[in-house]
Amino acid sequence: MSDEDITLTAGDAEVTVQPGNGGRVGGLRIGGVELLRQGERFGCFPMVPWCGRIRDGRFLDGAEVRQMPLNAPPHAIHGTVRDGAWRVARRSTDEAVLTYELVDPWPYPGLVTQIVALTEDALTLTMSVETYESSFPAQIGWHPWFNRSLGGEDVILDFAPAWQEERGDDHLPTGNRLDPKPGPWDDCFGMPGGVEATLTWPGRLELKVTSREEWVVVYDEQEAAVCVEPQTGPPNGLNSMPRLVTPLEPLEATTTWSWRRL
């Protein structure tokens, strides 16, 4: 059944995949220590077919205005697939392949595929959106909630973005790029060479989040967790920077989390 959790193992690493809860990674344990915040809304969920907020839930497709449900009023946030049940296409001890057919409220037919692949020292998430019919704008991203503490000192986040997107009062990028400011953040950053961020739990573990994509949202304004979210475009990107999925050209992205003990 697609709604049953899947456990992947490699060495002393163990991952829980939850097809029935939005295709999310529900847990990542290394040597029995859980790295992801637990709870139905947490873990690490895929953001498709958009990331972050869409202003007023509306985006343009050519001359046509499309309206998404306002699940973070006055905006729509984080796509539609985290609310659905995914199908398990195949699975092994260390890999799961999940698929999701895009349905209402998203107005276009399409197929999302996510591969969750575990090794002894890394977890790689790969996602694609493809269509066999009409083209449409889309984004791919991941929203992990890393525990701020693993029982010792709080995590230290290190990354070196080229710029920070200026955030307006409506929480959306204004289009201006700023020199990166100190946190706490709920902000989008540009890393043109690819996303690279290091989370260090002193004396415990170092984990690197990498992706070939050049956008990352960092959210660390709450106590329990730190979110480092690689994505294929900035928030409101369906309007400001649309990436088209066409029958000839799917949209694909990958992120890898690699770790070492300290």
C-alpha cells in the first residue's frame, strides 16, 4: 500500500519515507540519532509544482490567470504534492522511487517522480516533473526541518551566498538583491555556483546540503528546527522567473545531504 511508511537502511543510517504523507522523508537517523524534526507536517517534504509563496495565490500562464488555494493567506505556499498520497513505483533496502500525478487544484496534467537514495554517509533526493500534454510553469524544491539540537549544543549553519533577495512586507522577494544580512532568516539567497550549506552540531555531526540549483531559502526563526531549502527558483518564481515544463523537457533537480561524525 502506498500509505505505509518505508524504511531504508545503509550502514548505521536509517531513513523513513512516507508516501501517504506527501511523499516526505519523515525521519533520518544516524547511529540512532534523529536529525529531522518529528511530526506530521515536518521531516522533509517536497515542494512541487512551486516553492514558497505565490503572491495572492495567482500566477500567469500566457494571458491566463491561474488561482491556487490560499493555504497561507493571503498567499499560496509550498505547492500541492505535500498534501497528497504518492504511489510507490519501486523500492529496495536503500532506495525508494515514488510518483505523484498532479491533480486539482493544479490545472495541468503532469507526473512528479521522486527518488530517495541512501548510502552510509549520504542521502540523495532527486525529483522531476514531466508532462505529455500542455506545457506549464513549475518549480521543484525540498523543505527539510533539521533539529536545532541533537541533545548537545545548538546547530551552527555556515553558507556563503552571493546575494540575499530583499523581502517585502508581504514576505515575498521585491526583485532587489542585497548583500547577505545576519539572521535569523526567513529569506531566499542566491548561490550561482550551486547551493552548499553546512550544518554543524558541535561534537556530534557535520552535515552538508548541496544542490546544483542556485536558490536556497533559509528559515531559522523558530526554536525547534533550522530549514535549508534548495529550490529551482525564488519564492513567487512562477510569476518572476517561470521555468517551463514541456513534453520535450522535464524539470529536474537533486539535493544531497552528506554527513560525517565529529
